[in-house]
Amino acid sequence: MYKNLLSEMKKLKITNSDIAQNLNMSEKEFERKIKGDKPFNLNEAIAIRDFLTSKVFKIDYLFK
């Protein structure tokens, strides 16, 4: 599980569905990835970081 990512999503009121839509994947697929059942690829990680527009985050912080 990606505690930092989940924390920032909560602060920004961004839902799993919001990010899943942005990544063109189902919410269920995103939930599997955020739980750590499947890995995010680099392009997905960058897209998630870019979607969190109010701050600039380093990928290693979000996916720690």
C-alpha cells in the first residue's frame, strides 16, 4: 500500500475513481494496484503524480 499517495489523495479529495479514469483503467484495477497486488508501471506513476496538480511530488515519495 502506498501510504503517501493515499494521504495526498485524501488531502486533495481525489478518489480512486478519479485517478482510474485518468489512467483509462477500471476502478477495480486501480484498487488492486494501490493495495500492492499489482505494480504500477512508470508511466502510470508519472500520470498519477501529474494528476495531483496542487503540489509537486517526487515519485519516490508517493510510491514509498
